[in-house]
Amino acid sequence: MSSKIDYADRDSEYDAHPSAKISNSSEVSHINKHFEDIRQVFSEFVLSVKDINKMVGVVRDLSGKTDLLALNASIEAARAGQEGRGFAIVAHEVARLAEKSQESISKVEQASSSLQEKVHLLTERLDDIQKLLNKIS
């Protein structure tokens, strides 16, 4: 919020001192070009974040299926009795791996959520900059 105030302060500064505005049209054009490049890279970044979220969903699904498989293996090991004891150990380890996968996925989702918040803030800032560029050109 305070950065919006900062931008508003800068706007009023430009209005009070027109000489502070960029007067050279080639400079404005150059700045606009760089800004468009930044927007393009940012758009690609946003797509990458979305791709990561899709991959996290796939891994979460695999982890859930692995957990279910471990549960089924435990049931079959119990049904097999003494002969299934070794299989029960493997089923237990598979269940632990699925649990660790779920924990890791949760951490990745938290990081992704944080990235999405930053993307939202950056989008607002880019829009603010675009408005300033439009004002000086």
C-alpha cells in the first residue's frame, strides 16, 4: 500500500515540476521498449509458476496413490500372515515415503502460494509503472 502512495507522491512531483518529466521522446521510447521486455519476461514467469502448480498436483496425486498402494500392501501382508512379514516391512517403508512426499508437496505448495502473492503484487506495480509511462509519453 505504501508503494502506491510513493507512486502518487512521484506523480504529484512530476505535476509540480514539469521539467522533471522525461522530455526526450527517444528516451521515453527506449523506456517503453524495456518495459515491454520486462512484461514479456514476467508473463513467461507467470506461466512457469502455473506449470509448477500443475506438476505439484501430479506429484500429490502420485503420492496419494502410493499411500493407497502401501495400505493395500499392508492388508495383503497381514492376510499372508508369517509369510508376508517381509512384505509388511516394505509396505511400511512405502507408506513412509508417501508421507514424506506429502510433506514436501505441502512445502512446495506454500512456496508456490508465496510466489503467487508476489506475482499479484508485481502485476500491480507493473500496471502502476505503465500508467506512469503513459503519463510521461
